[in-house]
Amino acid sequence: MTRGSGSASMPRLAFDSAGSGPPLVLIHGLASSRRCWDLVIDDLARDFTVYAVDLPGHGDSDPIPGQTETPTTEMARAVGAFLAERDIDRAHLAGNSLGGWTALEAAADGYALSVTALCPAGLWEPIHEPMGAIQFNRRAAIATRRFIPAMMRVGPLRRALVRTGSERTASVPFRVAVDAAYAQADARGFAQAHDGALHRRFDRAESISADVPVTIAFGDNDRLLPAPRFQQRDLAPGHARWEVLWNCGHAPMWDVPIVTTTLVRETAAQAASVPGIST
């Protein structure tokens, strides 16, 4: 695995890379980091050159300077710049939550070979009030930061703390839970990204070419973005495949990692079967 960062033209996107093959970019959600993909990255690296990136203001990436709001269109531009720095025209994209929305925006910008959007945000009527559960989790992580490892060592407490994102809480490993809590506490661009999601939705489905396969998958018990309010199918591209994942919450890469990697591979394979598409 190699580590690096982006260029000075956009915020430096910290990343991990692994594997070989067609490029695949993994994009995390709000108040998360590239560490959220740790349970699936090695599997995916068997078939792809995987880049797990930190979005602006998250993980080890700097926020976009001078912005009080960073909408997903700007996040998508940062992903596009990351690809350009590596002379990659298009890549397979997989994103969770805000990262799923970002992947859809990047596809609308022409950066995608395929898109696997896991519990994507943005398929909603615009939200005008702060997102209560996310705000609470953020404040709690900041307040308890110094105690996070000790708290996560207590099995019942760890299961309670990850329940917002996970349905199969007992299967979330200690290290994954710790990294997720630290990411919430340390996201310097949280306010900009959170406020950038307010008053907006994904409204560029018609800009995603029909030759870019899109899979949208929601857990059947997504507590953060429950159906039907936050899962409006008419906002997705008309050619998108829509899946409901059994016994799964808001983080499929934790609850159903094998299903997650299968969805990514199946979606990428559809791109490989389209004439004129090189993966």
C-alpha cells in the first residue's frame, strides 16, 4: 500500500492506494475518512488499482480555503483534480453517503467509468435544517475524543455507539469503530460540508451518460437516510440499478462487506461490456 497527497491547485487529498488494474476511487461520507473502507480495500485491490481518498476537510485533507459551504459539486471537482494529477481520465467510483452523492456529481462531470453509490445522500427534497443525528454524533465524538479507545473496548458500548451507521453492530471491529469516531471528531471541514449539503439535492441525473453504469444501494434499515423521504428513485439516473441490502444500515462496507465488493465488481463489469469503454 502506498500513501500520498494531491497537488496545491485543489485541497490536498490524502489517500491510500493498493492493488493493480483499472482505477477505482473510494469516497467516504460526511465526518468520515478513507479509513471507513478498510474492511473492503484489500478485496477490491485484487482487481483494481484502488485509491481511498479523504475529501476536503476530512481525514488528512485540508479544507477548501475561503469557503463557508462546500457543496458536493466542489467535492466532485476535487476528485476530478485528483484523477487529473494521475493522468486518469475516468475511473470507477464508489461512495458512501455524502461520498455517494459526490460520486454521482463526479459522474455528471464526466469522470466516471461506473458508479456504485452506497446509501447516497442527495436523493431527497432539499433539507433546510441541521441534520440532528450527525450533529449529535459529531459533538459527542469531540467531547469524548480522549476516551475513544477505552470506550470502544467495551463491546456493548461500542455496539451502541456505531448503531447510527451499522445494523450488524457486533461485527464492526474495534479498530474500525475507533477510526470512525476519530474521523468525526477531527473533521476540520465538517461545518462546510454539512452546510453545503443543506438546501441542495442531486439534480443532474440527466448529465450522467447512459453508458456509465450506476448502482444505487440502500440498507433496509438505514437510520440516517430512511426511505422514502431520503431515497427518491426519480432523482437517480433513469438507467440506474437500485438495490435494497438485507439486514444492513447506513454503512454497507461494514455490515455487508462481501456484498459491497460484489456490487462494485458487477457495476464495473457492466462498463467493461459497453463498446468503446476501456477499463
